[in-house]
Amino acid sequence: MGRRRAAAGSRRAGRVPGSVHGRFRAPDESTFRRILAGIDADALDDTVGRWILASRPPAGGGRQVYSVDGKTLRGSGPAGSQVHLLAVLDQHTGAVLGQVDVAGKTNELTRFQPLLTPLDLTAVVVTADALHTQREHARWLVDDKKAGYLFTVKKNQPRLYHQLKTLPWAKIPTQDETSTRGHGRYDIRRLQAVTCTPALALDFPHAVQALRIRRRRMNLATGRWSTVTVYAITNLTTTQASPADLADWLRGHWAIETLHHIRDTTYAEDASRIRTGNAPRVMATLRNTAISLLRLTGTTTTIAAALRHNSRNPYRPLQLLGIT
């Protein structure tokens, strides 16, 4: 009773319990740490993903393309026990649509389907690196989710890689070429594509086209050239995706790598030593959310510049959240 009377007296005096001289006292750091460590990370990622999906602008006339990739939070623990997360990103908006953890006793392959299951993938193209170029993934995407795939191929699929490498590329013309200059280099990318007719049938479910991308890069400081060759496969036909589309989607896959780079450089994620409970994953989700909101609201500057802009006025972040 004494505490209730004291609280009532504080309210009458214009204060609230926990306030000092009529002002709210902010929770200290240990309170935030306990809250972050105890949050249900699965529920948070699911809720945020649904919210971001609902916040996206209506899709335009082109195909939606989603990219899947994983990242280790290097400061989250000693080697072997660090938090590893798998995320899916919308190439068009740059927004993160979902994230799942990859437990120490499993790997990314087992988390591919749980990550994408909540999403409607009908007619969506999913891009992934060579790790996820798996027959089970391809069958599930095409047969169950009615989606398309665009996978890179490396030597972890030796038979398929050999088939792609020995295709008659010398007889196949270049169907798309782009060049870019920046970051101290000059790049030329040439894409060749061939339909896999029965004579060239690939040992991979639903594969319809094989692609070879050759990237020539000149270091502007040294003037030296280097060449990298990348192979890829897709279940999309030439009428469903043009060579230019395929080249854009393969390059667009780097958007999720850019996301990881931003988290490392702008947010210093790998330098973080938060390790308790679910806190490392929750912090990664909050970083994804902030970046996604900035992308969805048309940020035209770098994320770092946008963060500085919003930090100067406490009402700006609220406006991004729709709180006015």
C-alpha cells in the first residue's frame, strides 16, 4: 500500500515512478542486454519479415528476384561457436525479407527451405551461390514453390561443372556485354547462353539454359588485366528470361553481399562482442530492418550518410516507421 500511495503522489506531483526530477530515466545498458538476449529471435524475424513484405511498393512489370546468402557474426563467439545466419533479400528494393539461424550442428543447406517456405515464390527467381546449387533445392523451388532459379556452379558439383566447362562455348556468340568503371578498376562482362537440348542435357533437375560469364578486369592503378569465368544454370527458357535479364540478376546477387558489407563497415557488426543468448542475432535483425527501411523509403545516399542524417533529429526515425 505504501508503494501505491507513493506512486499516486508522484503522479499528482507531475512525476512517474522511475523518474528523476519529473523526467523519465532511460533504461541502462544492462537492461537492454537482458531484453535482447531473451527475445524470441525466430518470432522477431518472422514478424519483421512480414512487416517489410507488407511495406514494399507494388511490384512493377518485371520479375521479382530474391537472393539467398549466409553470414557469420565473427564477434559473437570463439571460432566454431559463432552465430551464423542465412538471409533472403529482394534485389529490386534491397529489403531483407527473412532470416534464419544456422545452428552449429547443421549447415546452410538444411536452412534453405525453412528460410523461403513462408514466402510466396510463384514466378519469383531465386539466386544463390554455388553452395546452394543442390538438386533438392531446384526440385523444391520448381515443383513445390513454382519458382525459378539461377544458380552459379563450381567444383562442389564436379559432374555438372565438367558438363558446363566442356560445352562448345567457342561456337556460342556473346549475347550480352556490359562495362563498368569504379573503385579503381574497369570491368567488362560478357555473357553467353545456350539452351540445353537433349544432346546437351545437363545433369540437374529442370535445367534449361547454361550460362558462361567472363569478366575481364583492369586494375586502373597498375594497368594489369585479369579474367574470371563463372558458370551458371537456370530453369528459365529464352522466352522467360533474356540474356540481359540473366546478366542483371547474376550481378544483382551482389546486393546481398553489399548488405553484409554495410553491416560490417557501417555498423561494425564483426567488431561487436555481444554474445549472450539471442542478442547477436537480434542485433543483426535490427540492422537488417534499419537498412531495409532506408532502402524502401528511397534513400539515394549511402547508408552511412542516411544514418547520420536521421541521427541529427529524433523525429526522422519515427517518420520512417510511420509514427508521426
